[in-house]
Amino acid sequence: MLGSTHGTLTTDSRRARVIACGEHRPGPAVHGRAADDLDVSGRPLHADIPDLDRLFRPGSVAVIGASDTEGRPNTGVTRQLLAWAGRTGARLHPVHPGRSHVFGIPCAASVRDLPEQVDVAVLLIADPLPVIEELAEAKARFAVVFASGFAETGPAGAAAQARLAAATGRSGMRLLGPNTNLNAFEQFREDLGGPAIALVTQSGHQGRPVFALQELGVRLSHWAPTGNEADLETADFISYFAEQPEVGAVAAYMEGLKDGRAFLLAADRAARRAVPVVAVKVGRTETGARTAASHTGRLTGSDDVVDAAMRQFGVIRVDSLDELQDTAALLARARPPRADGVAVYSISGGTGAHVADLATGLGLRLPVLSQARQAELHRWIPGYLNVANPVDSGGHPVGDERGRKIIDSLLDDPEVGVLVCPVTGPFPPLSDRLVRDLVDAAERTDKLVCVVWGSPVGTEPAYREVLLGSSRVATFRTVGNCLSAVRAYLAHHRFVRDYRSPFDEAPRTPSPSCRKARELLRQSGRLSEHAAKQLLRAYGIRVPREQLVTSAAAAVRAAGLVGYPVVMKASGARIAHKSELGLVKVGLTSAAQVRDAYRELTDIARYEGVALDGVLVCQMIEHGVEMVVGVSHDDLFGPTVTVGLGGVLVEVLRDTAVRVPPFGEEQARDMLAELRGRALLDGVRGRPPADVEALVEVVLRVQRMALELGDDLAELDINPLMVLPRGQGAVALDALAVCR
């Protein structure tokens, strides 16, 4: 088991440039919250922390539908609940209309006959709705509903689940389920120390590998099986677990999310507390998303957006249950790193080279050890072996006192924060002596020591007794899981060290730009390019010099004012792809060309049956990097902001990055760093570097639009946004906007 020292994170008070342009004015309570606890669109800025103490540690429990008749399913459940109540010190009250006693305990005929107000009511009945209403009248605090046949079955089931949620909501009682199971009532080992993992799963069986970590000495404190989440959801439990002093990490298996905003607020609370959240989230593929919906009736959401939102708020996403197990265990118990360098040490050159390749491929930094350090290592390792990192001992030195000296030397290096030692297979007595030295060395250092025990057997004393008996060594069975867990560990601590909650920086009041923009959004449907650019102007986003004209003569006058060469475009709300229809003319350099272009554009529009509000005569801007910046709406998270390579490349390469507002300048820069074509902004093949600062500014201003205009702005697409050479800004050459 590893030690841990995590605490509350202190956030930086600096504000992102554009997000901060709205004033912060405390105001009256709105829907139960102070106005300054809501963002500009009226959404909460902080997670509510439900009081779940009585759910996990109740004083009294009622079992509705209790049974002691052998062979009946309810009998086994009642027996388990009786044992659980005994362990937690709760009073158990069976409820059944046809029994006077269950397992020797007096049985109430109905909820109304219960001898006291209960903290938790467990419903083992097929139709829970009538009993939920009775429990609400009896002031029960929590209800746990096992029954299935709700939202996971389709519209009729979803309607039944909505009635269940409404009945619960009217009473103030909280509901776990429906379609949940007994995982909340498992027997947790109480003989294990150190920080614990808190587990939340929508599918109970998928939490079994994490629960089994107790057999390897890893402590678990809670298990919340959320099922269909008619009321209590994953976000509630993450918020609650992040506040529990014994929780070192939260492990989650999610098939879908009930409320994307609530999830982000919960992740934000965990990030503020520096509590890592490790999650498997299904839905990467269409098949996975469809299967998840049939299991719990939850939305899986657009996976690109889900993935980006998790990274944005520090949730560590893993793909498999064994990764969830290993990564959560490491993050729960390892101390913060002293350095981000990884040293690979093995008794085989081939093993070391292989692990070093995998580590480097994952982005881990393997620093080359200093000449002085290498010289020291060569005091114990033959001179023909590599000790630059990875370090190859050749095997024999680990069999005597030299082995411990090598390990101590590596751990003493200031650039090394993590030591990874792969033991490909047991090779007594060398492997036995090696792991003993690693365990002893780990006890005296505050650096992370990871051992990969590669034996397929796993019954060797060196593994079962020495490694698993250690309170300081992190032991893995596969190199891949070890390295991905180390990467997550280092990334998590970098993240929380620099974390500034975007919700603290979110605007609370509308800007003057918002008031101007709403005037333009009064109509519904697609705006013309001219109107869309007026929307951008309202938010300070630069557009070309241009004029909207309705005659050839006016076009010539406009070209003279704009300055040759010019671009001419047909402008109308129904025009989506002007270039494909021949409704764009570029590089016009004379009055004659402008007149001819005007006539041709209007003729094409009449032929195509496209209504125009005029023809745009625009300044022609060249010599920049074409980007796209846009807003769209996700079913789970609401408005999202996208940036990527623009022009025709957006459809060919689909090289984009997405974020969920609110976010600050650092996240805007991270979006650019994710692009495969990021190098284009730095200047390639003799081209000058682009004005990245101006691009970041546009992304933040578009985010402000998304936050302030909310659902009124259904879609925004600035393409291309021409990013000019450094210091010259960025210009929106074309824009599409759709109003609801």
C-alpha cells in the first residue's frame, strides 16, 4: 500500500481576459441560489453536495417485501441486508403484509406500521411507485429501488420512471435506482489502512474488479450502484466522495450521464480538492452507446465532447476495467511526485529497451542520467552495459549488496520521480532479492516505486508476500497498465497543481455585446452572411471591410470604398454553400468586373431559386492560415466550442478540438495544441508564424457568445477565420449562424 498526502487545492485568482469582461454583481436569490452563484445563462456554478451520510451509515433500515422463505430471491437479499445492518449498527425493520416475523424480527404489515422514521428503505417489490408515496409520507430519507423495467426498456418505461422521480422529488426523499442492486450493501474489509477508493458504477458487475482490490490490500470505503439514476446520479456521488477525508480516489464506471453540467460541476469539486477521478465511460462506438442505452436508459452523448470535457476537468478516462483498477489504486495511494522523470531499471537489456520504448510512446519523460550518475552506477554494473536510462544491471549485481546500491542511486537522482522495475518472470533467487531490495528502498523514499510482476502464475511468495505486503511499492501485472497508470499519476498532479476552476471565472451578468446580439437573433432559422457577421462584430470579432449592395452601380461604389481587389458574394439566409452554387467571385480588380460579377451572381440566384438580401462587396484578404471556430449544442453538455483547421480542410481532415464552456485562456491554447496541423500556425516552408494570440482571443469571444446567447444561438460556424501573420490579427471571412 502507498502513502498519500492530498489536500485542498488553492486556486489562482487571475482571470482569463475575455471571460472576465462581464461584471460580477451580487444579487438576490434565484431558484434557491444567490444570483452570483449562477452564470450568465442562469446555470449553477457550484455543485450541490448531497448529504449521503445516512445512506451509507443509516441508523434504521426498512426492507419492503422482506422474506425468510428459503428458495425465494427476496430471502437471500433480506439475509444480506440483515448482515449489513448488523455490521453498520442499523436497526432493521422487515415489511410484509402476510408475515408477523422475518428471521425472528417483528414484521410490519405496511410502511405506515413502521415503529420509527427510517433512514433507508430498500424496496424488493415489482411496483415501487405506491410504496414510494407511502415512504414520502413517512418521511423516509432514502429509498433504494431494485426493480427494472423503467427507462432502459423504452418510452413507456421512461414515463414510469418519470412518475417515480416526480413522487420522490415532491417529498424531499432521495432515491437510488431504479434498476440498481446490492452493491451498496457489500461487506468492506475494515482491516486495511491508508486512503481508500470510493466506487460508483451504473452496472454493478463492472465494479467487481475494483472491489476485489481489497484482496490485494487496497482499501475501499464506498460503493454506489446508481442504476437508472431517476434521482441520485453519478455526479452526486462524485461530489460527496470528494469531500470524504478517507477517499484518496474515485473510480467510476459510467454508461451514460444524466446531466452533463452536473457531472462537470462534480468533477470541478473533485479537482478543487485534488481528489482524482478515474472513469470508464462507454459509448466510444455506436454499438457501445446503443447497448448502454438499453441497459440503463442513459444518454451516452457525443464521445468527442465527453472525452474533451473529461480532460478539461481532470477526469482520467481509461478504457478497461483492469486499467480502472490499477490506475485508481495508484492514484489513491501514491504521494505527489517530486519530479516527472521516469527511470526504467531491469536485469535484462531487452526488457529495459522494450519498456523504455513503450514509456516514451506514452509521452513519459525518460531523462538521460548525468555522466556523474552513470559513473556511479558503473561502480556496481559492468562498463559494457547501458546505464543512461533505461538501466540494465545484467542480472548478477542484484544478487548481492550491489543491487540495493543501484536502486538507491537511481532514487537519489533529482530528475527521477518514478522508478519502474519490470520483472518479466520469476528468476529465483535473483528476483526474490531484487523485490526485497525494492521494497526496502521504497520504505525510505518519498518517490514512487513501481514493480511489474510479469509471471502468469502470481502465486510466488516474492509477489504474494513481499510485493503485496508492502505499504509503499505499487505492484502491477502488466507493463501497459503500469505505464498508463504512471502517466495518469503524473498528469493528475500537474493538472491539480495548476488548476483554476473555470466556474470561478464564468461571467455572471450579460455584456453589452449580448444585448446587441439578441437584437440580431430575433428571427429564427439561418442568418445571412451579412447578419452573421454583424453578430460577430457585436462581440468584437474582426470581419473584412464590406458593404451589402442591391445594384451593380452600388457594387462599383462599394468596391471603390472597400479597395481593390475585392470579393463578391451573394448574401441570403437560405444560402449554405455559396461556392458550390457559383455564388462567390474573388480577385475582382476593376469596375467592369464588379458590374459583371453582380449581374452573374443575381442571375445564378434567380436560376437556383435562392432569395437574396443583397450582394456583399468584401475586402480581399490573403496570406494567412485558414481556421474554423464554431459553436454547436451537445445533448448532454449544451453549448460547445470547436476550433480546427478551416477552409476545405475542415471537411477533409476533420482536425478539430472541442471544449465545454466555461473555460479560460489556458484551455483555449490546449485546444490548439491538440490539433494535428498545429505546426501550420508556427509557420512552415518559409511562411511567417500566425497570430496565435488573436486566434485565442477569437476562441474566447466565441465562448462568451455561447455562454450568453445559450439556446438562442443554435449554431455558429466561422469558416474560414483567416489568422494573419503574428501581430496582424485574425479576420472572419465567412460566417454561418442559426437561431432557434
